[in-house]
Amino acid sequence: MILAAIIACEIAFWVAIIAGLVTRYALKRPRLGAAFLIAAPVVDVILLTLVCVDLLGGGTASWHHGLAAIYLGISVAYGHRMVAWVDVKYTQWFRGGPAPKKLYGAAYMRKCWADAARTVVAMLIALGIVQVLIWVVGNAEQTAALADFRMVIGIVAAADILWALSLHGVAQDAAVRSEVGSARHSTTALTDRLAEFLS
């Protein structure tokens, strides 16, 4: 049931986003479009309500409930950014807008660290939801799967941080190679000028 609810809520989320953009741009009705966009977070509230009702009704927690918590955390932490990304893409594809600027080097590294921070926030939200559900249900046997799922939440956060750290190392190596290359270029230029002067 919960897995089906997650899938349904994910579909409803994107339907609301797309309907909001189409209404805003194609139909020239910005207020109605804004209403659709505002409706997107309501989907998260519905999913959280379904999870609570299922567990308080005697349902046994499974990884589906933990996945719902992660979905809610990501939706809160990344929701605004996802809407902005879709908005930019819609403008690019259907209204001749500019393509998003590609990031490289230090700028890309900063973006990766910002994403890692968002992921940590998302996982903290997910962890909070899981913990509140465990407390509310108050039955260790019924919520055992949720308790175990806290490790999965930690792994997701750690994986994103490690990814950002790996890119940080790559960026530092690239910066060092750039500095070495500049130094070599300056040394070569100085040697050429010295040879020209002596000749």
C-alpha cells in the first residue's frame, strides 16, 4: 500500500508541477499556475498522513515506510530546486529561453557541496520522520524495520558527502596542475627572453 502511495504521490507531484508551468506560460494564467505549484507540497502531507494512518492502524513497518520518509525529506530539501529546474527547462524547450549554464571546476565543486548539504538536510528530515513514527507507534516490534532503516538514511547522506569530497580532491589536483603549467609557461618565457638578450 505504502509503496503504491509513494509512486502515486510522485506522479501527482510532477503532474502538479507540469500543470502549473503549462497554465502559467501556455494559458497565460499565472495565478492558477501558482495554485498548481503550491499544490505540489500538499502531496507530501497526504503521503505522511497515509504512513501515519497505516502504522497507527496496526500495520507493520517495512522498508516502504522508510522510503516514504526519504521521499518526504528529499521533497522538502530539493523541492524548490526541482521546480526551478523544470521551469528553466520548460522555458528553454518551449519558449526559446537560454540553456542552463554548465558549471566547471570550482563552480561545479561548490554546486556538489551545496547538493551534499541539501542531501544531509533531507536525510535529517527523513530521520526525524522515522524517529517520530517510532515514538508515536510505541511498539518496537511493529517498527523494527524503521529502526533498522536509520542506517540506510545515514549511508545515503554519507555517500553524497564522499562524492563531494572526491570531487574536491579532483578539483584541487586540477588547480595544482594549472599552477604548475602556469609556472612552466612563465619559466619558458623567461628562458626565451634571456636567450634572446644574450644573443
